[in-house]
Amino acid sequence: MHLGMIGLGRMGGNMADRLRAAGHTVVGYDRDPNVSDVASLEELVAALPAPRNVWVMVPAGAPTQSTIDELGGLLEPGDLVIEGGNSHFHDDQRNAEQLATKDIHYVDTGVSGGVWGKTEGYGLMVGASEEDFERVLPIMDALRPEGPRKEGLVHAGRVGAGHFTKMVHNGIEYGLMQAYAEGYELMAAHEDLVTDPGAVLGAWRRGTVVRSWLLDLMVRALDQDPGLDDIQGYVEDSGEGRWTIDAAIDSAVPVPAIAASLFARFSSRQVDSPAMRMVAAMRKQFGGHATKPADGTGPAGS
């Protein structure tokens, strides 16, 4: 299958590599000419056979919107756009309506897996019509983890459902990371009793009800920096946590754990703490997010 990939950064570049390894033909475009296969979106569209399939993997917000708008003027009836960033689901619905006036199909896909997805596979949540989901299934099958399809890929519903469920996924992620980090800090505060919190966390990775990939990454972070001395407890939020709470308010659904974890990130920007250093360390492990060094210099992740 032929696919255009727009955005060849940490996620898009790895996804393109995984797709090529699975036998698909990928034409990539990025603003960085050192990694781009073509010099412009016009060249990317021209390089793909019709009906075209184009995956947009650029930062949410204005970069995604401008790319969708430009593609709307370049693609032809029957072509299809997959939007794989962390966009708001309302934006998906608006973009789908806009492209539908030109008979251009639209699929929104929440993608989880971070920098590890290239080798381990990506968790994919797809919002699309049944027809469009079947059309992109070969691409999704190549990107998902090995094993039963239902464990790594879901047709979540109509357009918007992919990013809505990814938003909820990220809200849950906020709460899980916060709970792990608080447990770590509590054990570390009782060093006279718990002599090696890292060893305890390592033991929890097998046989316990709290085992998870996030716990694995937590242990990995401690192995690399046992005292978390090289990282500052400053944690940004990239938007999905706030959107999850907004949706919960609109639906009158209580989400106290997710809300508390978002507020904890706000507090991290005021007072450095071991718990927030751990959250920052885990984000760096699974997503390659930028962090602030312990001396306070450098940019914060998003």
C-alpha cells in the first residue's frame, strides 16, 4: 500500500520506518530537508498514486490545521487523510466536514506507544466510517503490536472517536503516573524502613496487580539515575488532561483522580518534588519528551 507521511519527527519518522519494514511504500515530507523524501506537499501528493492515502503526524493545533487546509486544496475526490496527532475531537469533526465537501475522506487516529512504537508497535484508536476503516486497515495492522488485533487496534467509532478515546487514554495515563510517583516518594521518605524503593518497584513488575509498562519505565528511569538527581520535577501538560476534564464536566462524569493528577502537574511548576521528578522521568522514557535538567536550565517538555 502507498502512503504519504507528513511529519517525520520522533513519532512520524519511526512509524514510516515500521511501515516500510512491513512492505508498504511510504513517501515522507518534513520541513527538515535532511529527512524529507520530497520538497513540498505538492510533490508528496504528486508522488502518490490515486486514490491517495496521506497520514498527517505534526503537532496538534495550528500546524495540523494549516496542513489539513493545504491538503484540502491539493488532494482529489476519493483521496483520504489520516490525522494521527493529539488533536481535539471537535477539530476532527470540523475537518471531516470541510474535506467531505470535496469528497475527500477523513480518519482520525489516536496513537500511543511513544519512541518504543517502532519496535514494539503502536496502540491505535481509530475514528472513521466502516468503509474508511477497512481501507486503512493494512496500514493499521502494520503499525499495531504483534498478537490479536483487538489488543492493539480498535475502531473506536465515527470520526472524532479516535482522538476522543486517545484523550481519555492520556487522562488515565496522568492518573497512573501520579499514583506511581506518589508511592515512590512515600517509600523514599521512609528510608529508615524501606532501604531500597527501587528494588521494591522492580519486584512489583512481576506477579502484582500494579504491574504495567509504566512501572517498567519507572524502574528503568531509576536504574539510569537512582536519585533522580539529573532531572527537575517540572512537568508540562500537553492538553489532553485538560480536555478530558472539560469533557467530564460537559457530561457530568466525575474524574477526581485525573483532575488531581493534572493539578499536581501545575504544582510541579512551583515546588520541585521527588514525585514530580519521577513523572518527568517516566515521560522522558516512554515518549522522549524533553525535560528540564536539575540545574533548571533548558526547555521543559510538552
